[in-house]
Amino acid sequence: MFVIIGFVTVIGCVIGGYLMAGGHLGVLWVPNEFIIILGAAIGSFLVANPKPVVMATFKSFGPLLKGSKHNKNSYLELLCMLYTVFRLAKTKGDLALESHVEKPEESPIFQKFPGFLADHHTLVFFCDYLRLLTLGTNNAHEVEAIIDAEIESHHHELSSVSSAIATVGDAMPALGIVAAVLGVIHTMGSITEPPEVLGHLIGGALVGTFFGVLCSYGFIQPISKSLEATFASDTTYMNCIKTALLAHMQGYAPQVSVEFARKILPPELTPSFTEVEEAVSNLGST
């Protein structure tokens, strides 16, 4: 919602200010300039990035419009889920998790937390490390190193998308100049035309510079930053799971493991201790 409001504000203020100054919208409609700039931007993007990044970029428009899927309620659900899993492991042993890990979609534990269950990547991430527990892994420091490497790899994969978009944004002003220069070259071929014709041609050439700068700083760079923040929230979510899992491996009680995880969350997303305690107390037996 805020993305759409932001884009509408950019367009409204730029065009509105131009019209208030007595400008004419027809002068800004120069399709050949747009084709040069946008075509060169898309082409350079395809050349610079491997296929997985290109495909991930196209798929990122959904997260861009929706924003981060993680909020205070989703973190409260996550903490309750972690508590439920660790409580089962403490009372019946880590082997009791095996059936839940092998078929998480059919697990009565995970079915209680539909938001977490719907996040396939995070579900697999968590179950993979629970599986290590069922296999007898008990060295928290070794597991921490592996988790950090996986989270870093995941973060790099996501950040490559925002970085690729930012690179296109950086190039847009220069591509606008390219279009403007071509427009000037075309104008020089009509140097014998009357002033009103030359003025129209020069104005059309300058539209390229205007369009390149506007696209860069008004749209593409903000898109890159928005996706970067959205992807960072995914990393925070995974780090929350990591913190709780490592605390469990070190022998802490489920309540303590969950509290460790709660304390690393951003302030605006952190459920209070009382909220977590009440939510946990309302959980039924597994």
C-alpha cells in the first residue's frame, strides 16, 4: 500500500509542479526516448545478471507490493511454535520430533501455526536442524556455524536481487544522457529549421535526461531499498529461530529458549514478555 502511495506521490508532485509552472504534458511524450532508455536498461540488466537473479527479480514484485510478511503477530506465532516444539523435545526426547520433521505438513504441531506452516522455505530450514537433533547432534557451536553459513547464503541470494535493481537505477541517469545526446544529434541535422521546430526537438532531447533521472531516484532506487528491507526481515526471522534452537541445544528450558529468541527482535516487532507468556499458557498439550 505504501509503495503505491509513494509512487502516486512522486508522479503527482512532479507532473503537478510542472503543470503549475505552465508546462504542457504533450512536450513530455517522446516515445523514442523512452524506448532507448528502457530498452538499454532492460538489456544491460539481462547481460549483467545470471538467469536465477533475473527470474527472482521478476518474482520480487509481489513482496514489493505486499511488504514484509513478518509482523508482531507472526513473531508471536513463531515463539509459540518454538515453545511447543521444545516442550515436546524436553518431555519426550528429541526423537519424538522425528515424525513431525519428516512430514511437517501433516504434523499436528505445525498445523496449529498456519502462518509458519505456509512459509515453506523457513519450515524446511527449521525442520532440517530439528532432524539433526533427532540424529544425535548436540554440539551447539558447530551447528551455529552451519546455520550462520546457510543464513548468509540465503541473504546473499536475496540481496543479489536488490543489488541488481540498484545497479540499473545507478545507470538510468547515464542512459538518459545517452538518449538526450542522440536527440541533440538528431536536432543538429535540422539546424536550418525555424526556432519553434528546433525548440521542440531540443526539448524532446532533454526529456531523456529528465526521464532517466526520475526513473532512477523516483522509482528504481526506492524499489531496491524497499526490497532490501523486506529481505532483511526474512533474515531476522531466521535468526530468531537460530537463537532459540541453539538455546535449546545448550539445555535451556523452553521458556528460556523462547525468551532468548524474543530479545533479539526489533523493538517494533517484539511481543512483550507478558504477551508471550499468555500465548504460551493458552497452548494445548501436544
